[in-house]
Amino acid sequence: MNKFIVNRAPGITAAMNKAKFWLTENEQEVLLSPVQIRNYNHLTLSRAAQLGKQNKFCDLSEYPAVLTAAELRKKLLTVSNPDYLRLHNFYHPCYQSSAQLAATELSPTVKELLIEELYLESLAGNSERKFSVCFAVLVSRSNLRAYPTDKSYTRSRDSLEQDMFQLTALSPGTPVAVLYYSKNDNWAFIQSKYYCGWLEKEKLAFSKTKAAALAYLDSKDFLVITGSHLQTEPYPASYHKTGLSFQMGDKIPLLTAEWEPLIKADFPDLSQALSAYQVVLPARDSQGQLYFERGIVAQSNDFNCGYLEYNRANLVKQAFKVLGERYGWGGIFKRRDCSRFLVDIYRSVGIELPRDTGLAQEKIPAAKDIILQGSAAERKQQLTLLAAGDPLYMKGHVMLYLGEHNDHHYVIHAAAGYSELVNDSLTEINVRAVFVMELEQFLKNKEQSYLDAIYLGRQFLLTQS
């Protein structure tokens, strides 16, 4: 009988590709209670404000009702810098009929058209001119862009998957502050919890008040998506005819008595559905205004009523639910990059983290930090202070630590790949997926191991500092 082969990184056995290999009874211990988690998340917002990094982790409930032209221009240019666009080459990747990758360079003419859509001239003149901020909710998964275009642009002719205009992907129900519009009025410049950027206006349902926009995700009774992805059930008479796509860590409010009066579009067929949860879905009317309709989530899906318990077993189990999925820069292809991989795992247990590696995740959230430095032997000793589910940071990358086995240390992460030593020379292995790996593995393109490159381990706990 033929056996199908599943490729694995060097030194990884089939057993090591299972969550249970890394779990012991100690991993069941609760790290923070639900009350402590709420306090932790409030502390993270406070620390972001103290560091002046509200753009990386923003408390929308405190967002101002008005911005001046100078404030708005500064925010916009931080994300959409015309000089950066003019000075660098960008390429639009596509496949030819022969399935060969081709790339069209972004021309100076198209660059200027993109810059024109930023509508900077409207912000010129009186720097104190006031612009009102309104609020909206996303009605579908949407890509947040650095410039008002949905076309993919890379910095290399050889790269299809690293879209430099992609900031992140935002999930249905996400509230945003709407700050400005493109010249053609097709795009909105917004502030989300994690980023400023451009969203297609048709993906937004505008609310009458800030409170109404924030209420959807503030619901007391909700489902948390604990599988990689979930699709609500299709219904041809609803706004979401083919269902609505959510991903790990997303919340969907349950249709409780407090929501019943707010349901504008109700469907008797759905209300009588069996073996399914009744939920609330955001929708957009013909005027672009927010309303809510009934939806259903089949009981067979992978979700939890409320957050999972914050323990190491759940962190590791969540990580392995996306093992083998493709890497998705900025959330393209409905997939995850390294930092979104971490964020989704921790969202499942109620811990809210900034979206990016670097200062955002390494400084804003409170944590017990373990500094990693010195020789390989010293680093291995320092790693014993960590436990399964703790993040490990190196420049531009984050991984989830799994533990030690036979004097080797292991991680699971979403990454481009690694280098393998073959006949005394390094061979690049392009993975672009979520996979388990020894930390002793060489970095892609470098004669240095991941063990040599890591400098920080964190445990997201309430601390005294």
C-alpha cells in the first residue's frame, strides 16, 4: 500500500507535529483569570498611550471626534508617503498563460495617479481646519492598504507573495474610525485598533454613533472562533448570501434577548434552524448605513462559547490547528504571517496584542521578559526559563516556543523557510508555511542559526513593572 509523504523540517518526527507531544499536566495551569485578562488588556492600552504608540494599539472608545488638517495630514503621510512611492521600484506580479511568473513595473504615471487619490490638496492651506471623525463597522473581511488600490505590488520581480501595500486584514465586525476619503471617494482612510490605512468604502457600514460601532464586539455573549477559519451558513435572502468568513480569535455575538430589537433583517427559516447557533451579523443598507441581521453557525464548526481558558495547553493546541497552512504576508490569501499567527492564538484566550513584531509586541504589552544572549550553550540555558506557548523574538520575526527535547529546542511559526547544511554548504529551503522546527536550524540566506538570532522571550502576564 502506497503511503503519502508529509514533508517535515530536519529532525522533526511525525509525533512532534502533534500538539500533544509538547503538553504535560503543567500546561493546564491557568495563567490569568478572565478578570485579570480584562485588566491586562486595559493595561496594554495604557502602555501604548504612555509610549505614544496609539497608532499601533488604539483605544477607539477614546478617539477624538475631530481632527485638524495638520493632524490628519501627518497620519496619512505616515502610511502613504508620496516620496517613498516615487523613489522605489514596485512590481505588479501576475501569471502568464504558461503559469510562469511575470511582473509589470509600476510606472511613474500610475504612481502619480495613486498619489492624486490621496487627495492631499484638500488638506493644504489652513492647518487648523476641522475634519469630523465618524465610525463604521466592517461587513466582510477586508484588506487594509497603504495606498488606495487593491492591486498587489512587490519590491521584487521574483516575489508573488510579499505585497508591500498590504498592511493587514481586518475581520467582519471590526469597528474603525473613518478619518478621510480618497479623491474618487471609493476608499476610506481609517484608524483601526492596530493600524491606520485605506479600506474600500463599500466594505464599511457607517454607524450613527461611536457607541453603536463599538457595541458589536463588546457583546457579553459571543462565540470565539477556535479553528483556523469559520464560515457562517449561506442564506440567499440575507445580505451575506454565501455566508461570512471569520478566522481564529474573531468574535461573533450570540443573538440574545438584548440583540433581538436591533435585528433589522430577520429570517424565520434561520430562527428554526437546528444544531446551529443563532448569531448577529453586521450588514450594510443601500445608503451605506449599518444594520444587523440574523445568521447561523453550524454546531460542527470549531468555536467556543466565550474565550478559551488562558493556559499553555490551549496556546499550543491553537498553534497546531494551522500547521501546514501557507504563510500570508499581512493576511493575504486569508492566511497569516508570523505576528498574526501569534495574535490569533492569543486572541483565542482573550489576550489582545498589537499586530506587529518589533516595538509593538516587544514593548507595549506587559510581560515577564527573558533576555537571550551569549553562546549557544548560554542561550539554551536561558530558554529553560520559558515554557510552551511563550513567544520568541528575533529581528522582524516572532515564533511560538514549544520546548526542549533531547537537548534541542523547538518552535512552531509562520515563516519563509530555513537553510539546510548539505555537503558542507547551505541550501535554502523555501517553506512559506506554518511549521515546526529546531531552533538550531540555519536561517534562510544566512550562516547563522535561529538560536543565534533570537534575543527575547516573553510571558504575557501581569507584572509589577
